[in-house]
Amino acid sequence: MKKIHFISLLLVIAFALVSFTKLAETTKYKCMIQMTNYTGEGAYVVISLINPEGKYEKTLYVQGDDDEWFNTLESWWSFYGKKRNNIDAITGATISGGGRIISVIDIEDSKINAGYSIRFETAVEDQEYYTKDVEFPLTSETVKSKKEGAGFIRYVRMMPN
């Protein structure tokens, strides 16, 4: 009988803790990536959240679903490859030259105007790799703007969904 009361007490405590724990508020953003007119295979693109110290914090989206090629995104791979978090829910097909794709990404509201950045890394088989094809600070203005790319990405346009 005491065991049942103890288990019941634990369940009540667990429920109370979950009830009072505030979940991080997030906003969904449409993110359109327009590629340059390059020739060759489709590009792998990784969208990452970068913390104020310039380190990877989270993978927001991956364009390219064949994990055999993830290591070509060298800087991101050194972060992701060690942890190997499940990213199946945030992957899509590669993007070909001249192509355009719209993805929806979730960003925690607390990361906006707090020194965080968003980075777009690109790699194409047998071609260049761009660690910072596009990178910009996450502010209330930049999440509603267009940013030019430096490599395979012509530009990125973001807007709240």
C-alpha cells in the first residue's frame, strides 16, 4: 500500500513540474533560398543557429537528405557529426542551380535580438564549399529581410509565417 502512495505522490510531483514549466516560445519563418545559375549536382544547404560566441547551437534545416554527403559541409559536420542528432524531420531534397525552395523553420523567440545569428552553409559535389554562404544576426528586422549570398546562394528571403 505504501508503494502505491509513493508512486502516486511521484506522479503528482511530476505533473506539477511539467504544468509549471514554460515551454520556449517559437515563431515559424518562411525561408526562401534562391540559388545562383551554377552547373553540376544539387547543393546541400544547412541552416544553423549560431550562438553569441560564434558556435553552432542548433541545426534548423538541411537541404539534402543523403547523409553520405553531410561531411562535405565541413564546419557543420564537425558540430553535427559528433552528436548525430536525429534530423529526419528537418531535411529536404538538394537544390539545383537556378532553383528556388521555400522551407519553414522554427526559431525560439528568445534568440531574436539576443546576439544569435543564422548561417547558411553550402556544398556541391566536386565543387566549392562555403561555410558562410549567407550569415546574418537574428534581429526583428533581419527575420523579415532579403540577404545576398556569397557562393551558390543568390539570396535568402525570410518572413514570419
